[in-house]
Amino acid sequence: MPDSKAADRPTRYFATHFYLLRFLGLGWWHHPDEDNTSNFPGLYIYYTIVTEIVWVAGFVGLETIDPFIGEKDIDRFMFSLSFVITHDLTIIKLYIFLFENRAIQDIVRTLEIDIYNFYQNNERNRATIRITKIMTGSFVFFGWITIGNTNVYGTIQDIRWKAEVALLNDTSLRPLRTLPQPIYIPWKYQTDVSYISTFVLETVGLLWTGHIVMAIDTFIGSVILHMSSQFVILQEAFMTSYDRALKQLLTEIPHSMDARENIIMPNEDDDNTRKDSLDKIEAKVKSFYTDEQIESAVEKSVLNCIRQHQVLISCVEKFRVTYSYGFMTQLLSSMAAICVVMVQVSQDASSFKSIRLVTSLAFFVAMIIQLAIQCFTGNELTLQTERVSDAVMQSKWERMTPRVRRYLLLAMLRAQRPLRLTAAGFAYMDNGCFLAIIKAAYSYYAVLSQKEV
């Protein structure tokens, strides 16, 4: 049974994401129970400006320049290009998070605070929170593997460079000392002191931009999952609306202990037992209340479900409009990055570069997860919104009056128009979109592979 006690309900669904977004300089994200939506309080505005200039405009800018400066071998070019595509297109997501902060916070408030004015199932909410934590952890894990292996590969390459240089005499021409991540550095970094400081700068930049990507994408996926969960709870609300109305009337009967004697509440799994229990409750309620009173109670229960449905529809529509271009960015970056990484993986596998291959595979899996998070959760949201009409059909409408049935009919008609998240109106975020992106990426990979041969 749903736990309706306010003290037991879960709070701060997105606490980890909010703290991370604050640290990354993407706005001061307040928890809904704080009743505050100020985006850049006090000196935080200067912290945001400095971090975004240094790590987004600075690091990503240098990273973007690198593939197109000087002569680059195809191996380094493809490896660099995969990161460039991901980080550059993320700038649109940054814009949304910086300047649509209040709209997104309103959506979170609806999911965490406002929706508790209606029927809720706290156990399901807790289960959704656990799922979002697993989803976030898996994406972060592969992200860390990618970044960690990049640094390991760079360190090993530098050790090999030192060993090679040690064998040269003073007149020999030294090979160029390279960094773990291909990036354009406008100063000389061949000496040990300069190289170490540049290495640290690059590592921090890679971690910073990588966590921006991971924080945004897992947060968006978590929001969609919570919206899907609320539609599942709404289905429960419709299916139990009649039972709950009668139960409420039963508890209000004077000397209720005697009135409920030998009556089993309809919570059993067996359909026949549940039907018999409901019949007993209905008979007992009708012996104490008039038909008008019962109709009023059932109508109130159904109307609360309809209001809950309207609140959720408004929440989804607001989210769809707010993050529409973020989804478009995701599709473009995923298609290009997956294609490029597939080329890189095939090259690393053919040349047996084990460390680089691990990095490329980890980045490939991370890109797949990044796309899957938003497509699969978007598909689940659409699926659950469609199932609301089935839940209305199971709401024991045959026991209700014609007046209440008309409300249910209107709710069913609205539920039959599914809610879909779109990428700027060009594509729906669902399983079909995921497969289409993977197919397109593979097609481009096949063309590039043939040209390389």
C-alpha cells in the first residue's frame, strides 16, 4: 500500500546533482523545500564567470582548435575529434542550464513538493530514486574509466618518450613530447616543470568538462524517470479511486469499529476475495450514507485524480519546451561521436594498442549510455502516459454514477493523446530514435572505413 505519511516521504531527489551543478558553476540549484530560486546569489556569479571562461571557453576552445592546427596523423585526429564533438555541442546544454534554471527548478518542485497534494506511493518514489542512482553511477563509472585511461595512456607515452630521449646524444633531434589528451597548447611544455603543470591543467579541464556532461545528462534522465514514475502512481490512483472513496466514508462512520467488523479491506491479491471485500464495504457504506453522499465522495476522489493528471501533463509539457534543444544537441553529438569512436576503436583494435583501446571502448560505452539514458527514459515516459487510459478502464467505473463516468471518459480521451519528448520537433526521444541514431552512426562509420582503406 502507498505510504501517505508526509514524514516518511523521500525528499531532495536530485541532491547529488544539485551539489555537483553548483560546484561546476552551472547555477545555484536550490532544493525545492528551500523556497528559493535565485540563480546567482552573491559572489557566486563571479565564480560562474571564471569557471565557465577557464574550463568551457578556455579548455574546450583549445581542445577544438587542436585537430585543425598543423599536420595530424589520422589516429590522433579521430581520437581528438570524438572529445571535441561531445564537448562543443554540450555548450547548448550549458546555455539551457544557466538561463533556464528557474524553469527546471519549477519542474523539480512539482515532482518533489506539489505532487504530494495528491495520491502518492512513497515506496515507488524511493525505488525510482535508487534506479536514478544506479543510472548515474554507471555513466560516471565509464566516464571515469575514459578519463583515467586517457591519463594512464599519456603517462606511459611520456615514460616511453623519456626512455627514447635517454638513448639520444646531445646533437640528436628529440621527438615531440605529447600530452595524454590531444589539445592545442600555445606555450612550450617540453621541460619537466612546464610539462607537469600543463598535464595537471589538462587533467583538471578534462575532469571538469567531463563531469559537466555527466551531471547534465544523468540529471535530465533522472527527471524523466521521476515523471514516468508519477504516471505509474497516477494509474494506481485511478484504479483505486473508488475503493479509497468508500474506505474514507467507512472510517467516518460513527462507532466505526463495529461498522467495520468482519470486513476485510480490499488489499488482497486474489481477485475474488478483493471483490467480496469491496461488496461488503459497499453494502456497509450504503447502509449509513445516501446515494448523493457516496456519489459526492467518489466524484471528489476521481476529480483529484484528474487534477493530478493535469498537473503532470503541464509538468511534462514545460519540460519538453524547456529542454527541446538540449535533446537535439544530444542526438547530433551522439551520432557524430559514436561514429568517430567506432573508427577509433577499429584502428586501436587492429594495431593492438591495448591502453588506447580500453579508453576508446570505455568512451564508446559512455556515449551509448549517454544516448540511451535520454531515449529509453523518454520512451518509458510516453509508454506510461498511454497506460493511464487503461487504468481509467480498471477504475470500477461500472459501480459509479453516470455523472462520475463522464469525468472518467474525459480523462480517458486526454490520456489517449500520448505525451512525447521531442528534439526541437525533429524527432521523438524514444527507442526508435535510439536505434535510428545507432544505424546512422554505423552507416557513416562504414563509409569512413572504406575511404581509409
